[in-house]
Amino acid sequence: MQHNLFTTMRSLKLAEGCKGTQVYALNPSAPPPPPPPGNSGGGGGSGGTGGVGDKLLQHLSDHLRVNSVRSKSSRTYPPPSNQANALVSPEFLLPCGLPVTDLLEPQIDPCLKFVDLVDMMAQVYRRIENCSQFEKSGAYLEQCAIFRGISDPKLFRRSLRSSRQHAVDVHAKVVLASWLRFERREDELIGTTSMDCCGRNLECPKATLVSGYDPESVYDPCICSGASRSEMMNEDECSTSEEVDYDMSFCIGDEEVRCVRYKIASLSRPFKAMLYGGFREMKRATINFTQNGISVEGMRAAEIFSRTNRLDNFPPNVVLELLKLANRFCCDELKSACDSHLAHLVNSLDEAMLLIEYGLEEAAYLLVAACLQIFLRELPSSMHNPNVIKFFCSAEGRERLASLGHASFTLYFFLSQIAMEDDMKSNTTVMLLERLVECAVDNWEKQLAYHQLGVVMLERKEYKDAQRWFNAAVEAGHLYSLVGVARSKFKRDHRYSAYKIINSLISDHKATGWMHQERSLYCSGKEKLLDLDTATELDPTLTFPYKFRAVALVEENQFGAAISELNKILGFKASPDCLEMRAWISIGMEDYEGALKDIRALLTLEPNFMMFNWKIHGDHMVELLRPLAQQWSQADCWMQLYDRWSSVDDIGSLAVVHHMLANDPGKSLLRFRQSLLLLRLNCQKAAMRSLRLARNHSKSEHERLVYEGWILYDTGHREEALAKAEESISIQRSFEAFFLKAYALADSTLDPDSSNYVIQLLQEALKCPSDGLRKGQALNNLGSVYVDCEKLDLAADCYTNALTIKHTRAHQGLARVYHLKNQRKAAFDEMTKLIEKAQNNASAYEKRSEYCDREMAQSDLSLATQLDPLRTYPYRYRAAVLMDDHKESEAIDELSRAISFKPDLQLLHLRAAFYDSMGEGAAAIKDCEAALCIDPGHADTLELYHKAREPNDQK
């Protein structure tokens, strides 16, 4: 059986689960918290409450003004003295106090959210399968909106690619290709331009301007590479001249333009009627054309075009004249040629701004599309250009675009997402969402547009308007918008009315975590806590219940218990708002080391994070806390990183790397390490930002190519990533280039020859210079390949060598070797060592369950679920055990519990198989369709789906 080879350092399960928000209350009258138990640093003594001296106040104020990027220093500073700690109290660092529960509330998700997500996924899969080819692009766009709601960037990008693949008209191709480019944020790559081509038709700015349905060609090499040769050939053809028998002239002013009568007549019916239709011009050899708004140069160009059908040698201003002439005299072929020619000349924002007005005036579809493409490929910076925004935001601008077929739901869906990320409360966001509403036609489009406008109005504290838009979304069928209706009422002091709305929702439908979370806002005491506990039980990924319980414990002066509550979710979800809350509470209990660690990790996830109810920038808090924490040199930091990486302390490792980058912000190697950690934490958006920074700060071409390769690989471009790795190796052999190539090649089912090649690549990587962190990873991966090739002794050597340089995860590989050698006790002991060493050890408990008896396995898997409820294997194991014991309904419930907050492919497939074995064909079909929505090519699910459908197909 083929195993996933490299699962430890770079996770392939990428989820954008780190988009935290912070809506906290500050309590200026809160009592000073007690010092932590056992604190011997003097921070809790009388000096801590004796006021702040002017000198220290000035010192800390100076720190606020210091840039967070400090110059590199080789000096090792001593730890802060007790006296320094005693001079600073939590009240000074938290002048607004600690958070209070009364004003805490969760943010309403601006995405589509469903009571029965599985049913919705099944429906959209059926729509994609059954709709006509010209409707597929829109169906895939609906799938995009669903996947946006479950925060899976990998699935979202795949659906977006499919929508572009099946796009028919130029407008849709332009918008979707620009969106795909934006998702990679190539605008942040130094040295690139908005019109750079990725080499495939899928995103090529020239290929998007070709209309027609051709889904098979989107992954082919694009036309860019052959453009220059084609243009040269065209020029050669155009330059060849023949003897022309002119038989008439157009007089413009004092000059004449000699023409061939029948060639000019062939341009359009009006010209034909003028020259051959009985008008007096028919008999004239010279026709006065002075009053028709065309220059001599323009008319000469028209004459040449009438004979050659070419525009290559004419300057843009002349082609614009021809476009006007074509519109005036209905010259369709000339207009189409001018439109296409001008469209391919647009290469910059200034050109686009100039030409779009001509395009709109002359109804030049392709020209406007090309200008629109520039605006979109320049995002997000073009969003702040007032001349660009006027076309998108105003109702008049939308109408002008719509007159040419360039105002669509797809366009405003794209623009509104960027605006909401940039500034949820801005007028630009509101206007774009209003245009989105105007373009919404299908039911799902109306649900999304109304709901998002409601969310924005709620953020702007325009509660009546928010309630109106949420109500419209509910009427369109989006039940989650009832949360917005209730919240809007609550903000207007209609608390009981809000309670009744959510209570009815819970009564009428199968309860979900977000329902109980919302109802908790409108009740108090034990009922509130019960709702929050139920919310966590139904959906442990919701952050608000943990934060509320933590703050409630702080209000009872139980600071340690509050930290423990937040640790529960931070153990499996790196949430910025939970990191902020833990730092906040740590400051309150004078654990400045812990607070600084969390704030550094938080700033890695969101560099511009504003803390404590948007009162202070995270960088400023770092400067305030730095003098109160242990001072490390860069060498100390490397040792700390080594230790924390080895102990699987990912958040601690992020904090150390952030510290090191403050001293050396241009270190691309550190940025790359940062991206690896972020991927391990399933924070892909932040990981991609770190990779882009690594690429931008790379000191050599071969290093830059490696980082570009990882960017391509992590966004689904495996072949292109391999090409980057090979190009890097051709310039200079390096560890990272060989590692990238091996990793990308191993991301498929390997035959023996391919496995041997991957082994050679990893061996070459190990011969190149690198640090112990990466050498350990390469040894671990090499061991995995050896295991798959059944070379167990060589695998054991690799894992043992990795462990000698503290690559702790190698215990798992060594345990696997012992297991395959039938040494089950040794495998169990090896995993126990990993559990003891690793701070994040849910996966270790899960893996150890394979090497022990059934009762112990159940215990380990129960603990794994408690530590990380997002791991799906424990649910599948327990369900299989229940099914073996003929407890079918309990087995279904076990799987349904996880599916309700994580619609995973394997979980859905297993539940479908259970339903099929129980004779519940309809339920099996629905689960198969939902699973195929996630992975349409999953062979086992397709087989089960066809089997389950056989009775229906025979009717």
C-alpha cells in the first residue's frame, strides 16, 4: 500500500483556518490580578503596585517609537533584573484593563453557511454533473462560494480553476484568470508585472481574450512564446506590396486618398450602398469625405485594410480612428480587427485608463475586456485608485460596463471579497456589495450578496439596514442569516426577540454549534454556559466559547485555568484571536515571556494585528514587553529554535523565528523556515506570504528559483515546481533544490524506478550543506521511501540518524519499521517516547493506537480526539468498531459528529459505505455526491456511487 511519504514537515492538508478576528471588551475598572503561583521574580511584590517612575515611563515611551526591525547585535544580554520587573505592573501594560464577558461576541461569518452542508455539497455536485457545458462555469463558481465558507483554500482554488476552465466568454475568462492570479498574490513578488504570464492558457492574459468553450486546452502552453515570431511573419506579409489598380479617391481637406472602389465597398453595406447603390457618389471618381471625422492617415489605413485585412503597421491613434469609422459605417470586420488589435496593446494601468473610455464609447468589447483585465491583475493596489474605482463602484459605472457585457456577478464577487479583506467598513466595500446585489440572479447569488451586505452594515453599526439585508438573505433561503437578524435586533436592545429567533431555529432544525453559540449571547448564567458547552461539543473549532470561558475564569481570578482553556483550542488551531487572548491574560498574570511568545506568533499570522480592541499595534506590544523578557543573541535564538522545533512546539518556534527576523529581516532562510512551520499549523495564507518574502529576499538566482518552486507546488502547480527545482540544480546543487524535486516527485503513486530516483535525490540533498533541522527532515523522508520499498534496515538507519540530531518525529517512522518487523512492543515504546517529547502529540497518540490492544487503542484515540478533534482517523476507527459490533446507528452517529464540523472525504466515503450496507441507498448516494464534490476523481467513492445508484437507474 502506498503511503504518503512526507507528512511531517510540509502538510498537504492545507486549510486557511487562521483568519481570526478580535472583538473584545476592556474593563478599565478591573481589579489588579494576582501574581502567578510560585512567582519568585519579584513582579508581584509591593514594587509592582507602587506606581511607575518618570524615567521608566520615558523609557517605555521611547520603545513605542522604535521600529520593530532592530539592528543585528551579537551581544548576549543578561536576563531582566527583579528590579526592572518590579517597576512594571500589568496595569501599566494594560491601561484599559482586562477583557470582560459582558461585551464579548463572535463575528458573523460573511460566507455562505448551511444547516446541512453535506446536502448542499451533494446538490452542487449534481448541478455540475447535469448542467450543460455552458453552465458549468457558473456551477463551479457556486462550489467556490461553498468551499470559501469551510476555509479550505486548496478546494477553493481547485473549483476556481474549474470555473475558469469551463468559461465561455472573454469577460468570464478575464475575471477568473485574474482571480486565480490574485490568490497567489503575485503582486507581492518583486520583479514581476501584472501582465507576466504563467505559461499556461489557464491564466495567460492573451488566452483570456479568445472567446469560446475549450476546456481541454487550458492547461496547454499558451501562445505568448510564439507571439513574437508570428508578429514578425505578419510584418513580412504586410510589407509585400503588389501593383494596385486604383479607380477612385476620397478627398479629405486638400489631400486625396486613392482607393479601390470594390474593396472599400466590401467593408460594409453602407459603403457598398454609397459606391454601388445608385447614389450620386457612385458616378464620381472623387468623393469628398472631409466631414466624416477621419484624418488622411486614418483613411489611408482604411484603404490598406480593405486590401490586406491587416492593422499591424498602424499606430494606436490611427487604429482608434478606424474604430470610429467602423462604428459609423457599420464595418463589422474592421471593427472586430480594431477591437482585437487595440486590446492586445493594453499593457499598463495608464494605458488601460486611457483606452477604456474609448472602448466604452465605441462599444469595443475586447478593448474594454483588456482594460478590465489590467485593473484586475493590478489588484489589490488598483482598488485604491479613484479612477479605477469609479468604474466599479458607481451605479453609472456598472451600467456602462453592463452595456458591453462586462458587469457580472463573478466580477463583483471577486472585487467585494478583496474590499472586505481590505476594509470591511469602507464605503468602497458597501458600494461594491450593492453592485453585487444588482448582478445577483440565481438564488445562491442573492443569498451571498444580501448576507455579506448585512455583515458589513452590522460592522458599520447601521443596524436597521443590516437587519433588512439579513432578512432578504433569509427570504432567499439562507438560514444562517437569521444569526444576523438576531444580532441586529440585539444591538437595538431587542434581546428577547433575538433569543426567540435563534431558539426557533434550534427547535426547527438539526442543531449546530453556531446556533448554540449565537443563542448564548441572549441568555445568562448557567443557560449561557450550557449553550457554550453544547456549541463546543457540536463544533470544537468555534473559538468564541473557549474565549468566553477563559474570560469568565479571569473574572473569578482563575488565571491558570483560563490559560488552560485557551490551550485546548490552540493545541489544534492557531487562531490569532485566541493567541491575543492568551497573551492578554498572560500579561495580567505577569507572565511576560509567555505573552511575548504569543504576540510574536500572532504577528507571524497577521503582521498588522491591532490588539486589545484595536487600541495598540502588536509590534508596539512587542517593544513594551521586550525589556521584561529574556534577552537572546542570534546564536541563542538558533539554539532555542532547535529545541522548540525538536519538541514539536510550533507556536514557540514561530515566536523564535519572529524574534530572529526582527534582528535580520532580510534572511530568506528564516522566512522559509517560517513558512514550513505555518504549513504545519495549517495556516496556508500566512505560509504563502512568508514564502513570497523568502523569494523576494533571496540573495541568489538558484535560491530564488527554489522558493518560486515551493510557491508553485503549494498552489497546485506540481510540474512547474519540478521545472523550477531542475533549473535551480542546473545553476547550483543545493539541499533545498534536491529536496523540492524529491518532494514534488513523491507526491504521486511511485513505481520502483521512481522510488529509487527519489532516494537518489534525497541522498544528493544530504550531501549538500544545510542545518540539522532540514537534514533531519530529509533523513525522515528518506526513511519513508525506504519503508515503501521494503528496505526496512536502511529505513531504520535513517530514522536513527535523524533522532541523533533531535528530529523527534523520526520516532514515528522507527515505530513503523518495528511494526513491519512484527516487533509491536518496540513500536509502542517508540511512540511513547514521541508522546513524552512532543508538546503537540495528538498525532502520536493516534499512531500509537495501531500498536496496542483494542482497549488501549480506544483510550489513545479518545485522547487524540480530545487534543485535536480535527483528526479524522479516530472517528473512523471508533465507527468501524461499532459497526463490527452491529451498532449501526451508533457508528453513523460517530461519523456524523465529525462530519458536522469537518466534511472530510474519508469520513463521507465511510458513512456512505455504512449506509449502503444498511440498505439506505438515498443516504449513501447523498454522501457519495458530497464526497465527490470534494474529490470528483476519488475511485472508491465513484465505484460506491455507481453501485448505490444501480437500483434507481434500473427503474
